[in-house]
Amino acid sequence: MSESFITSRDQAAIWRNEMDAAGKRVVFTNGCFDLLHAGHVRYLKEARALGDALVVAINSDESVRELKGEGRPVHNAEDRAEILCALEAVDKVVVYGEKRATASIESVRPHIYTKGGDYTADNLIDEEKALLDRLGIDIRILSLVPGRSTRSTLEKMAGDSSRDEKPKIAILGSGTGSNAQSIIDAVKTGDLDADIAVIMSDVAGAGILGIAEREGIPSLDIDPGTTKGGHLTDAALKEIADRLKSYRVDLVVLAGFMRILREPLLSRFENRILNIHPSLLPKYPGLNTFQRAIDAEESETGTTIHVVDSGLDTGEIVAQGKVSIDAGDNAASLQEKVKSVEHKLYPQVIGEYLQKC
Ligand code: GRF
């Protein structure tokens, strides 16, 4: 392996200090760099030109798999590092195991940090942005080369065979994940003809992530960031959109996801995001639906599956299931009744919806 390959963070720190002492500016970038293409090469050249040396931090094989899904990376980390080290623009390569490059940035402490053009200084992950600001690192966004991407290379290579694949679903949830489990079960029995590509949650440690782990489904906990009103930050929204893209998701299924999705995600998945809401919409959008139905002395309530738009539980209704509200019912008993309807209805409606979209 070339001497450009740095194996430890300490080595990276020593190298950086030598560069700094010599008055040289270090540029840092990171990514998977799995199937190198001209877009990468031009991007790295441009990054290198911003300073005197370029260090590229690459994701370990495990973290590429987590980010891009099964079957990736195509090339293992050693090979990817070797190829990158051979480029004129690249001075050092480090491999990092975490999903994010923060620890590597901290040890390299570059003068300049670069990202590809689908990012802006505002939609960098909060944790990364905070670190860059704290260390006084210059952030530069470089434009990506249109039409050149690992994804498009893989698609070209897959040719027609990709058409034989089952539709891919992503499930997003914040809670226990009983609906997710019913969808998984339907896939396992063959009642739902689809693949569950990824499960995401905005709540670290949520039950739904435990289900993903037990079922061997790739999962991702999204850092929702902190904004007024608990809205997803631009960075969180971008992370969701990026993962949906890398997993080539056809349909997004919200199952107890307690955040509102917004543009640009909605347009990218127009009519391809479903939600399940525990009331007979348009009645009782929002929270506490069971208690509100009881307080209003309704004789029935239920669940609604609808297409997601920018409103709160407002999109076009696809299906509903009803339950009666009987004497002695309370919010908890109603929730139980409604969930048992949901567990049958949601997988079935997803299957029918996939045939149409
Ligand atoms: C469901 O009742 C659904 O209607 C609502 O959130 C609940 C999610 O439950 N949107 P679970 O996490 O699937 O058990």
C-alpha cells in the first residue's frame, strides 16, 4: 500500500501538523469513492486546487453498506484507498468507520473542508457544521459533474435486469413499529410483493429500529437536528432524501413517523409517500385522535391511509378502516382496536398501491 495511505488518526494529526508548520493549507473531503468515475476525478482535482494538499477520508466497507445498502461497496476499502492514492490530486487517504466523518475531521483539522454540490453550507449535518465552525475550518461547496455518478454507472451496468426487481419500500417511523412489523410479516409470507430496502427513524433507540435489526433490514437513525417546532432540519431532510435515493426506493411508507415531510422531498416522491393516521380523516388530524373522538361522543373511529402532501394529514385518502367506539372504551383500548385494523389494512393497501404507481 502506498505511503499516502494513513491508517491511524494519530498519523493523520502528525501529518497535518507538519503541513501546518510548513505553512501549507490542507484540504479535506470525504465520501465512499466506490466506483471511481470522471466526476470524482474532476471534483478531487478542484478540491486539491483550493490548498496545498488534499486528504480524502473514505467510509469503511461497513459504513458504505449502511449508507448505500447491501451489495455495496463494490470495491473494498483497501482497493478504494489504493486507487485514490494513485491520483495526482490526492495526497493522503484515511478510512473511517463511523457513518459521519466528524472524528476524522477533528484529527486532521484541515484548513479547508469541501463537499459536493448537492450540499449547501446550510444543509450540512448539524454535528459536522458545529465542528467545522468550532475549529474555524473554511467550508467550500464544489459543483458536481452532471451525468457522472456511481449510481448512474451501476444502473448502466445493471441494464434491463434492474426491471425484474421487486418494488422497494422504505419505512419511516418514530415509535414502536407495530405497523412496520406487519408490513415485514406480509413481505415474508409473500402477501406483499415488495422488498423493504431500509427502515429509518428520527428517534434513536426507537422500537422500529430494534425491529429492523432483528429482521436484518438496513436501518438508519436520522438526527432530526433542532429547530423551532420540532421540524426536520434541512440536513435531516437531505439525509432522508439521499438515503431514499441510494436505496432506490419506489415507495415511502410512514408508520407512526412524527415529523412533517416537506420540499424538496415531496416533489421527488410525488404520490409515492403514504401515511397511516389513526382517525377517519378528515376528522381529527394531528394528535390525541382517540380521546378527541371519545370526547366528541363519536360512535366510531378508525384509521386512514393517505398520500402525503405538505399539510398535516391532508393528502388524498387511499383507504379507511373503521372500528366502533363502545361503552367503556378509552384511548388505550381504542388504540389497540385501531392498530389491529391497521396491521391488516396497511400491508394490503401498500400492495394495491404499488400496482398502480
Ligand atoms: C399508528 O397507530 C398510526 O396510525 C399512527 O402511529 C401509530 C404507529 O404505531 N400514525 P406503530 O409504531 O406502528 O406501532
